[in-house]
Amino acid sequence: MSNCAIVGVNWGDEGKGRMVDLLTSDYDVVVRYQGGGNAGHTVVNDQGKFALHLLPSGIFRKDVVNILGNGVALDCESLWAEMADVITKGVSITPENLKISDRASLLLPWHRDLDALEEQRLADKKYGSTKQGIAPFYSDKFQKKTVMAGELLYPAKLWEHLAGILEWKNLTLEKVYGAKPYTMDDLRAWVADFGEKIKPFICDTGAFLRQAQDQGKRILFEAQLGSLRDLDYGIYPYTTSSNAIAAYAPVGSGLPTAKLDKVVGVVKAYSSCVGEGPFTCEWFGEEAEKLRQAGNEYGAKTGRPRRVGPIDIVATRYGAACQGVTDIALTKLDVLSYLDQIPVCARYELNGALTDDFPFPALLPDAKPVVEYLEGWQCDISGVRTWEDLPEAARKYVEYVEKAIGCLITYVSVGPERDAIILR
Ligand code: GDP
């Protein structure tokens, strides 16, 4: 299999980084195809523990070429901070193993400001943005009001282009939000600092990928967030501002003709959700706190406690369908070991009727969870490495989820470490 995408099936934080880190040994190239530095993958391997935000998770493997595709929100500031952190821990990052698409658009300094200003204006109606500037960035990209990374290589053209955008952007900053305008000097200082730092990594990654494909290289496409946060297919407007689903991988990577041979959908053995929006299976109080602590459910970027609940079969089945998954990786099964009964949100009740179908976003707040219980196993499974060695109740839980979603669970993860995996 030459092309594979690893994607989230739920609300994000399913453990995609962990799966990419594991599977990169079979691939030559890893490409991040969407999103920015607003979410985080946590990777634990023999080099340490890392919180990645923009860097592809293949960065830890020798001989893997990592690409930030044209679909990402290229935040030079946070990318550089992340690179510096990873390099300090002994990982080598060079233009040989990290390539940034010249067609990736730049997240500019005002995008972060605008994100914060808009959340402030919305007050209690806010969307729960991480204030990394992602929504203002993508709106500007689609309005053609930002610059591409490759323009950093052509300063005369860059400055002419930026001057026009600056004039337009200051209208919004000053007249809509009453905020301080930016000057060309601000921009020059920003480019001289962060733009210069990432310049050596910028190249025509589309040409690189086409060549890699012609040479039969194996390419792994890495997503951020999950199906339910996809701009078009998620719980709009509580989505992210880009397409997280596998179908976008060819477009956002720089290889628009790529065919995906395999789509690994990462599903968490329970549910977690960061930020605002309807979350039907949500738990509150002590029962939520126990699960949050067992699963260490605090944001990798923000440290915010994540909302948690049992696995949501309705949302997961829909999420898997949006991704066209060929395989499922079920992660964090070990976290459920403390429960004597394992709760499952098996279906929803919507306006007095039971349903297996994921509702239209506007109706989602009216949905109520219908919970069933499976037997727990109540023993530590984090050291188990084979299917046969899993307690019967744990196998039954995996088989229940598999049948309910209608897709093979090929990988069962029982710990954050690279080898804490059961292959079926
Ligand atoms: P991602 O954005 O989808 O990569 O997910 P996150 O990194 O935000 O969240 C996954 C978290 O769970 C990370 O801290 C991982 O180290 C951890 N993790 C992943 N798989 C497992 C697992 O099977 N068991 C346990 N206990 N932790 C896991």
C-alpha cells in the first residue's frame, strides 16, 4: 500500500500523533495537509515526550521526509518555537527532512489578534477558539488576502503584496474592532525574524511529491482534529475552519491526484471534546472527573480540561463514514480499566424518537444519549501486546464497537508508548 491517511474520527485528540509515529516506519514521506498550530499531537517515543502542533509526526524517524502542505495554516512563529523545542531535545530538523510548501499561506500577526478580538466581541456566544488565528487566517486565505510562503523568497513582490493587504486589514482592525493598526515596520520586523527562519525549508513540495510518487515512495497523510470538527461535515459552526477529512488530503498535501489506498480512522475508546458545541454523550461532575483523570484529558496546547463522556456510537459511525475508513485504530482502551461497567452511547433520542443517524448540526443540541452498559474488565491491560491476552470483556468491548461502526478495528492501543499496541 503506497498512500495512507491517518485521520481522526471523533472531535480530535483521538491519538492520531501516536498512530502516525507508530506507522511512519512503513512510509518514506509524511505530509500534514490542513490545520495550524491550534491543536496538538502528543507523541511518546524513545527520544522523549513531545507535543507537536504543526510539525508532522514523522519528524522523529530517520530517513522520513516531512512536509507541511499547501493546506496548512503556516504560523511561522509557533512553528519556529516548536522546531526549537524539538531540536533542543536532540531531534535533527534540516531542509532535508522538513519541507514547507511554497504554496502554504502565511498566518500573519494580525490573525491571532483578530481571533481574540472576535471572541471578546462574542462574549458568552463564543465558539471556543484557541485564539491561534486559525479562523481569520482561513477566511483571509479564501478571500485571497494573505501571502504564500514562497513569496518570502521574492522580497520585492512580497512587500508590494503585503502593503496592499496591510491597508485593507487595518480598516477592519481600526474601524470594526477599534484596535491598533499595523505598520509596514511591524511587518518588516516580523518577516526579518520569523520569515527568515523558515525560509530555508520552503520549496516546491508539489514537485517533490510528484517525483516521490513516480518513484513508488510510500506517502502518509496526516490530519489534525477529527471528522466532527471538519468545516463542511462537522458540527458547524463549532468546527475548525478547514477540512480535516481524508478526502482533502490530496488537495491540501500538494498531490491533488493522489489516491488513498488506506485510511486509518483513529477512534478513542471513550469520547473527549475541547471547546464549545453540542456534545451529546457528555458526562459531568464526579464521573466525568474520574474519566478525565484516568485519560489525562487536558489540552496539549492549552492545558484546558477536555469535556469527556462514553464512546458515542452514533457520532463515531458518522465520523467513520465521512472519512471512508478502511481500518480503525481504537486508542486508550487501557483508560477504561477502572470501570466495572463500560458505558456506551448506543443511539440518540431526538424529539421523542430513537435514531441511529447523526442529526443535522442545528438539531444536535436536542439529541439525548441512550446509554447501554457492557461488562468491564477491571485489571491493568497496559502491558498486553496480543489480542488473545486481552481479557474477554475487553475483547467483547472492541468487537461491540467494531460491529456498531461497521469497520475492522485493526489496531488496539493500550498505552501512549510506541509499542503499546495490539495488532489484529
Ligand atoms: P491527537 O491530536 O489525535 O494526536 O491526540 P492527542 O495527542 O491530543 O491525545 C492523545 C493523548 O493520549 C496523548 O497524550 C497520547 O500520548 C495519549 N495516548 C495515545 N494513545 C494512548 C493509549 O492507548 N493509552 C493511553 N493511556 N494514552 C494514549
